[in-house]
Amino acid sequence: MARIQRALVSVSDKMGLVALAQVLAQANIEILSTGGTAKMLREAGIGARDISEHTGFPEMLDGRVKTLHPKVHGGLLYIRGNEKHEAAAREHGIAAIDLVVVNLYPFEQTVARAGVSLHDAIENIDIGGPSMLRSAAKNHESVTVVVDPVDYDEVARQISETGNTTLELRRKLAAKVFARTAAYDTAIAAYFASEFKPGGADLPKSLALLAPLSQPLRYGENPHQAAALYGRFNEFFRQLHGKELSYNNILDLTAAAHLICEFENDAPTLAILKHTNPCGVGQGQDLRQAWDRAFATDRQAPFGGIIATNRVLDAACAEAISEIFSEVIVAPGFSAEALGILQKKKNLRLIQVLKTPRRAGALDLRSVGADSFLAQQSDTRTAGRADLKIVTRRQPSEEEFQAMLFGWRVVKHVKSNAIVYAGPDRTLGVGAGQMSRVDASRIAVWKAQEAKLSLKGSVVCSDAFFPFPDGLIAAAEAGATAAIQPGGSVKDSEVIAAANEHGIAMAFTGARHFRH
């Protein structure tokens, strides 16, 4: 194949561009460019011809129209070796463009900023960039197209050695282009759907799923399952230490991060999870005290578990944690002393939360096979004291109120059927994922007994209503003096009567938190 004669270079992200352009110049490739990109290349001593000079048409409309011209798209799209195409190109003075280096206006980053205006969002919708990329990618038999600076080195190497690129590389780059433009349009569509919800709809009329590969994983839930991580995970979490994350690690640490978000502005709080279920949550004057209270809930399950904190992890807490084996620790930060202690464990993953993963209106997605998906809004609903309806004769004490609000935030993150026994600053027993709510309560009681914790004066928290009085009666017999539940059962009156009979103060929240 002939050598590359002409390149069109126009980028928003200018990382690594000068080095690539220097290779192009050394290969005697003519460089066409636009605006700020051309200015940067000239300042670096690299000759660049303005695209307006090439097309004979000025950039206009505040730069909205620069490359939307037949001399650009004809130069990209005409089929080399096709007599009719070659003749049309000669007739209209269209010169071949053999290499396109383009990345797009930063739309996703723009709309991710707090308080971004609609005007700014719209002005960051790239039109010419995607058009050039798609034209070049369609004609990849002849045209090399580069959308990602990661690929500059390989393109530069091949041009330096042969004056062109291989068809294998061009195919790979073309596939990358169509993935990028699809993701870009998906982001724009999602933004517009959010801003202009037609008919007040809360969910999109269609669901476009396209996320870039973030990292391959060794395997999935089990070694015989292939797996990979896609999307913007690394914008929210940064790994500071330890071996690479597994599929199960990622499931667990995100569950931990979402749980600890419930206590974002609270006293120092620490949660321990296993298989995405909380097995202990505690608060204290500092994280060490919070650890002691969380760990006391269950002294067996935390081994090999996930730990999350709502404060920068300090040395005193790190010393306590280091006494047991943990898989992952998730925190907004780690003190230098804590890092020094924890990094002695080479397999322990330390994950810094860069920004909260919990976002109102975000969608939870699940595959249900046959290329079908379930989508729902994330469960970010919270409850304060004003949201509680006391349905029993006895009002909760102040301590019981605090325990209700504490335990309600935890039970929301326990797999259904879920029961949590709680005090005002700690969990006392957790029962998760049972087919019967009574069984979940029995497990929570058994866990408390194993840990030698008294449930006398505790609050029992249920993610859904008690369908019959038996579950509440069992809680009362275990020592609970108060209960918090959604309410809404046809047997509510019987459950309330049982609570009154046993002297239990009970609150209804009016909202359940099933977690399947």
C-alpha cells in the first residue's frame, strides 16, 4: 500500500500529540489542522496547514463549521483504486486524507460538573469530530483513524518503519472509533433524556448500554467464568495497594461504599461486609471505637471480609484491623501511618473513594438473560425522625429512636428477607437472605448469642413488613423493646396489637427496602 501522504489532526485532549506529530513531520506527511491544535503544533515547531486553506472555506459560526466540507469527507471516503471515485476526486480537486487523529469535545466531563448549564452542555456536543471519525473508520481499508492517545505510540512506530499502518491495526482502530462515537452519542442521549424527560418519565424510553473496557479480570464469580470491568469505575475508586481486584471484590467493595454513604455526615462509622451483606456496623468517637463495635457483632464472618469507613483511616484503627485477614478496605483516605501499617499485607487491597458512588436518579441494571435487562432507580431513599409514624401506644425513648434510625440505614443494605437488631451506635445481630422473615430473625438472634451480645433493649429492624405477629413476638422474646418496619401488611392491626401486648414501641416508615 502507498505511504501516508496527508493527515488531519484536530483534538481536544492534546496529551502526547506533539510526539506523534513530530513522527508525521519526519515522514514528510502533510498535516492539516484546526484552531487550537494547529496553534499548539506551530508553537512546537511543527508545520501545520489550516483546514480552511485546504478546503478554501473559512471556519465559521464560532467554530461550529470547520471540517464539514466535501474536501474533507471526500478525501476520507473515496475508495482508493475505484476508477469512478478516483475520477470524481480529480474532477472536484479532492485530495486524499490518509490519517485522521481526532478526539472529541469533553461532553461527558462537562455534564459531570456540578451546576453545569444547558448552554455549556450543548456547546460541548461535537459534530465535526464524530463525522470525521466515522468517515475515516468506514474507509479503514485505506485510512488510519486514531481516537485514543493510547494508540499514538503504535501508529507512530508503524509509520516510522513503513510509512503506513497495517490493515490489522486499521481494523482495530476503526472498531475503537465506532465504540467511542456510540458511547459519546449515548452520553448525549442520556443527558437530554434526563434534562427533558418527555411526559415527566423517570426512566428512558430506550436503554443504550455501551461502556468502555476498564480492566480485564482474572475470572468472574467462579474460575470457569470469564469477566471484565466496564465503565467509569476508576473515576470513583482508586486502588492504592494490593493485588488486582477480582469480580467478587468489586461487587463487595461497591456494596460497602454504598452502605457507608448512608453515614457520610455522621460520627466516625465503620462497616464490615461479607458477600455484599453487612455483618457488623459501628459508630464511635473515633474509627477505632467504631471498629470495636462493628467487629463485636460477629467475630467470625469478618475474616476475608470488606471494611468501609466514612473517615480517613488512621493508625489506631489500622492496627486493630491488621490483626485479622481482610480482602479490601474502602475509605475516603488513609493516613501515612495507616498506609505504613496496612501495606505490610501485600494481598490486602486498599481502595480510596474519590467521590460518592451514590447518585439520586442513577439506574441499577441487571441482566435477565436473552439480551434483556431490568432497570430501576437506585434506592437512595432515606428516613429521618419526621418520616416515622409511631403506631403503638408506647412512644420510643430517645435511645430507641436513635437505634431505629441507625438500624434502618443498615437493614436497607442486607439481602431480603432482612432483619437487623441494633442499638443507637452499633448492630447487635444480622439475619440476611432467608426465605422466611422469622428465620432471618432467628439467625440474627443466634448471631448475637454467638457474639455474647445482649439484645435486651434493642430495636428490631425489618426491611419489609411483618406479615404475621409471630416475627415481632419472636423479637420481643429475644429482648427487643422497639421495632421499625415499613408497615402495609393486611395483618398490620394484629402486629400492632402484639407490639402493644409486649410493650414494644413500633414505627412505620411507609417505605420498604427489598434487596434481591
